[in-house]
Amino acid sequence: MAATPTPTPDPIVDAKVITIKIGASTMTVDGKSIPLDQPAFVTTDTNRTMLPVHAVANYMSRAVSWNEDTQTVTLTKVTK
């Protein structure tokens, strides 16, 4: 009988637990309440969840940039 391989650990560095409740003015990051400038919401037409990406990205050590021409958000890992 072959040995069961050990799963490879997830490569996420500095992992955070981020919880956002739809309509709330705060999010929770590793148990700490953080104010949001805009709440998360669900669109009525497509039933999609929209998150305040800038707030979430900041707590994931990501820089946020916006390209108006392509309507694209880019998240870039910030090196320490």
C-alpha cells in the first residue's frame, strides 16, 4: 500500500482573515474592526457581491492602481 502524500502548504504569506458583512460600515481583519469608506453590497440586476477592493487589498499588503482607459484594477504585492 502506497503512502498518502502530505499536502503542500498554501503559499500565501502573511495570511489574514478578513470578514465583510453586506451593508456593514466595518470589516473585521484578524478579529479587529476596521472602518470602511463604502459598504459591500449585492447588485440587484446580476446578484453579484461587490467589495471595497481598496480596503481589502490594503490589509492583504497589496498596492491598488486603477487604469481608467481599460477600466482595470491591478493589485500588486508590496514587498517589505
